[in-house]
Amino acid sequence: MIVYAVGELLRQWRKRRGLSQLDLAIAADVSARHVSLVETGKSTPSAGMILRLADQLHVPLRDRNQLLLAAGFAPRYPQRPLEDAALSGALDAVRRVLQAHEPYPALVFDRRWNIVLTNRAVDPFFAYAAPELLRPPVNLVRLGLDPRGLAPLVVNLGDVRAVFRSRISRQLAAAPDAELAALYEELLSPLPEEPTGQRVDADVVLPMILRVGGCELRLFSTITTFGTPMDITIEEIAVESYYPADPQSAAYFTR
């Protein structure tokens, strides 16, 4: 295990964001010399300065704790189970969002795309997946792309895989994660002869097309996250809500 000093970690985050020391200094309203001294270990930053720089670098809360620990400070951001009493308000809000979205599907997943919560409209689709894919934690990417999961139902599987690949590539570029990288290698690494997917007419968004029970469902989705979270769990969850892309798909869910 490699242990980095806080200055080296900040330098890595700055490089990851494509910023110069001057860029970061201007954004954080400090001198470029001070940024240089912190990165080289010639100046020991305060906890406030670490968080100030981390904020400008858009460092996730989990990694901000690592920066603080590397400098000898206590972690600032807690990570509690979603069912913890302290998060009851957030959990209630998420459940309300899921319920209000019925009869259309909606679910909550974490930073590694493990499904945390669903509404009732998702349940019928789980019936098409092999039992081993439904053992917790149920991974949304694996469920959608594995031949034992929903992949046989997806008409434009190549397009859906490309969307997953793009989203997770951006996620890994923003904040590296070994488990997420392994998931990418397992399910999303481009294959030499991989089909590009079916061409789909889409004026606004690319729909996911499912063939279920003789019906062709066209769905698009939106993702909702919490603004200005102060808990790691809350920062790392997202609500994905699916909407019908045509009247026929809407009728399937409402009847």
C-alpha cells in the first residue's frame, strides 16, 4: 500500500483536473507560491486550506477525508448507512421521489452502481434476471448488460453499453476507484468486433428499447443527486428515473 503525503495527493488531484498551480491558486484565492510549497511538502496546510483547495478541485467527500488524514487531521465527513437515523430526512425524500414516479420505473444506486432502493415499477423487470444476479448487492450495470440479466430484452444493446461506458469513463476520470475500474474491464471494455448498436431516431435523447411480452418499450432516463451533501453516503447515491419516450410505452405502464 502506497502512502502519499497530502501535498502529493493535492498535486495528483490538480493534475487530474488539468489545472496549473496558478489556475488553482487563482480559484482558491491564494498565492501560486503557497500552492507550490504545499505540494512539495515545504509548507504544512491547515485543515481549512486543504478543504479550500479540495473544493476548487471538486474532490469527492470520501477523498477529502483521505486528504485530511494524510495531513494528520481527523476526517470531516461521516459515512453512515442510508437507514441511519441521522439520514432519515434524506431517506424519506428519496422514497417519496421513487413513489411519486410510479407507474414508471425508478431506482437508487451508489457510486459503484449497486442498487440501493427501487420503486414497485422496477420489480417486474427483475423477474427476467437469473437469481444469481439478484443477490445483494445487485449491480445495475451487470443486471443490464449480462446475458443472464436484462441484456436479451434490450433491442439497442450496443447503444446502451456505449452510454454506460461513457458515464463510467467520466466517473473514473473524475475520481479513480479500483472496484469500478474492475467492473468497467469486466463489462465495458470495447471488443475488437463489437457492434455499434442499432441506429435509433432520437431528436432529444437516446432511448433504451426493451422488448417485453410482445411490446416494444422506449424509455429515457434522468439522474438526480443531492446538492451540497455533507455525508459521503448521500453524496454517492443517485436516483435514476425512467420515462416513456412514446405514447405506446406510457400506455404499457399505466394500464
